[in-house]
Amino acid sequence: MTLRSDSFCEWSVKNHMEELAHEDAQKYMADWYERAVDEQKKERRNYKKQLKAQEKQAERISLINEDDLVSVRWDGLECIGA
């Protein structure tokens, strides 16, 4: 079986184009994956910051002793200690 030279050329070009398309798809997927990972890392950092802020706020609240608080009642414009 013999091949025409132009048919080999067509096959070669087609094969090469398929390889390039495959490489482009791999690059696209790698880029997409990196962006997704970066976004997840960013969300995780923000979540940890929120947890840390909530913990600090909880510590501040727990440091306040109820005996140290002064009950205050507002009566019109005057402040009357209760």
C-alpha cells in the first residue's frame, strides 16, 4: 500500500494540530486549576481571619467581670445609677 505524499502531509498537519490543541487544553486546565486553588486559599485565609476576630471578641467579653459593671438607668435626660 502506498501513500500519496499530499495525504501524508495532510495527516501530519492534522496530527500536529491535534497535538497543539491538546497542549492548549492542558495549559487552560492548569491555569483554571491554579486559579481555583488560589481562590480557595483566599477564602480559607478570610475564614481564619473571621474566626480569629470572633475569638478575640469573645476573649474581650469574657474578661469583663459582671461585678465591675455599673447598672445605669436613663431617666429622661438624667443618668441615675440603679
